[in-house]
Amino acid sequence: MCPAQRVHVITPTTPEFKMFKSMRFKTPVIDDVLSSNIDAMLGDQLCDLFKHAMRSVAATLARAAQFETCDFANAAVSGCDGFTLAIRQVFPGERDAWLGVFESGEQRLEVVGHLE
């Protein structure tokens, strides 16, 4: 295996295990929201999806991720279908602060949040 293909394995004996396991149970908090062509009710639903995605991605080694809202089980029921969510760490290497951008045509919602 060449260095470019190296994989970091997390096991119960590595220090990262406790951190990644506990990230899943931290409370997501929305710090700021900037919307364009999105009503308040839809914005609230998208923020809920962002909280779920933030907690899920923070528990991995990923620094960024992209989702379609149809990937979430409750998106169709809440009227959030058709959006793309791009989520990334605000400060690379730190898993507490995240930026998410939902886009669908002319609709856009930017969300900044953290885990505490």
C-alpha cells in the first residue's frame, strides 16, 4: 500500500474512538442562517436536516460531504425534497463548527452551526 492509499483505522483502543463516538451525542446548535427565496417554515425544516447531517458527518473523518435531501427519510414528508446539501468544516481539522449550503434552483439556504 503506497502512502497515498493509507487508511486511518479507528478501533476501541485508539484515542479517536472516544471522540468520534461522543460527537454523535453532542447537541447541534444553529448559529446563523442566511436564506434566499425560502419561507420560514421550509427554512426550519432544512435547518433540522442540517443538524442531523452535521452530527452524522462530525462522527466520521470526513471534512466535507454532499447529500441530496431525498437521502433523508423524512425529507419528502417535510417538503424538503429537491435540495442539495453541501456541508463542510468551518475550521479544517476541527469537528465542532460546520457550514451547510442547501440549493435548489433559485432557492438557497446557508447555515452555520456547531456541536456542544
